[in-house]
Amino acid sequence: MAVSPASSSVKFLLFSVSIVVLVGLVSTSTFDELFQPSWALDHFIYEGEQLKLKLDNYSGAGFASKSKYMFGRTTIQIKLVDGDSAGTVTAFYMSSDGPSHNEFDFEFLGNTTGEPYLVQTNMYVNGVGNREQRLNLWFDPSKDFHSYSILWNQRQVVFLVDETPIRVFTNKESQGVAFPKNQTMGVYSSIWNADDWATQGGRVKTNWTHAPFVATYKGFQINACECPVSVAADQNVRNCSANDKGYWWDNPVMSELSLHQSHQLMWVRANYLIYDYCTDSSRFPAPPPECDH
């Protein structure tokens, strides 16, 4: 069905107003309000509202949210490792527990000085991943803070960089594609050594003379349906999936990208996408069903 310019403008305006009202007014929390260290506490550095995680040849470090969530949005501002970051990975992700887990990954793959960072995203649904996409960024993520967000509702999972969508995983259950909507998830971040694969397929190794490698964080936000550990998992799922609760992420305008966001995503894919599992015929002779656009 053709959409008139006027109706498109109205849709974009409604989406923009909804984002401001429903998401934009969420306040930033301190690290301690939402998160806690999960390993290598001696590799944490606190500087006011900023948190630094360091990686050396002894250990990396990581943190986890204090609560689990179902649907909503999480955002963290990160300044990535500067200089020669080859072999390092800084990860920001959501994940549930167990072998049949769901997981939404941002993985920032370091590189040699002067070469661009690669951002790898991946989706696990019921324990099945292998849905990697890689892209360059349109800025140097090691020079300043940028916001990285994951939006999750019953219709889509959206990865955003500075509010620009870089990937969408749409609910296609009607086509037999599993969609993550029945497991509570925590929010995590870590820095670690992955020089067996992270930089040029593992050909470039971590140069430990440049250690410690430091990723810096601020602007912690989680606006989602919190799932208390005292409540049974299935009850949490029912509470957060109820259509009569008036959750902002269930607003119809949040069920798909706006016209403007769709254009942003096309711009990212046309100019910065360098690998998409959907088009890798050597791995998938028949494209996975969720790749049918």
C-alpha cells in the first residue's frame, strides 16, 4: 500500500514524540545503582561518575546488572580502548541463563593503531547463535563517549549507536523463526583478550607492552520490566508480557522502525556493513529463514 508523504511525516512525528516521552526522560543512574562487578574487582577503577575496566596479561574484567529484565531498553556510554587495541574485545550485551539462552551482543573488536574498530553484533535465540554481522563505525569510538543501546520488545530487537539503528531482528514467529520473549535477561559488559580471533581472524595478536588496555563507561540506563528473583520465572514473563499493563515498549509506534530510522539503517548497511551472515553462502548455502526480507 502506498504511503503519502503527509502520513509518513505524521508517523515520524508520533514516533519522535513517543521516544521523547517514553524513553528520553529516563534518568541516568550510577553504576552501583544498577550493576555490580562480576569478576576481577582489582581491575575496576572508579573516577567520579565514570568507571574504567582494564585488561592486562593477567586478567580482564566484567560486570553484571543486579536484576534481570523482560523487554525495555538498556543504554551505556562507552569510550573504547585507545591506540593499539588489537586482540582486545569490549562487550556489551544482554543474556539469559542456561544452554538454551537468549543473548543480544555488541562486541567491539580492537585493531592496530590507525585501523578502524569493528563492531560485531550477534543474536542467540534458544541457544542458537551464528548470526554475526560486522560493520565499521562512522567515528573513532576510542576518542570520546558514544551511546550504545539495545531495545527489546515483543516485535523486535534493535541495536542502536547514538540513536541510529544498526541492526534489527524482527519477530517472524509466523514464519517459524524463534523469537526471544520467554526468558528474563541480565545486562553485562566485559573487556577480555580474544587475540585468537578478534583482529584479522587472529592473525594480529595482542601487544602486551601496551597494557593495560582500558575501556571507560558512564551514562548507565535501564528502562525495562524488572524481574525480581523472588518471583517465579514464568510469572515474571507473564507480568512483563501482559498487554494491559501500558508498558511504553508495547506502544504500537514501538513495534517497528520509523521511516526516518529505516532510512538510517539503510545508510548504515550501504556504507559500513562489511559482513552479514545472511549473505555468507559458504556458511549457509540456503539463507536462514529470518534473512528473508
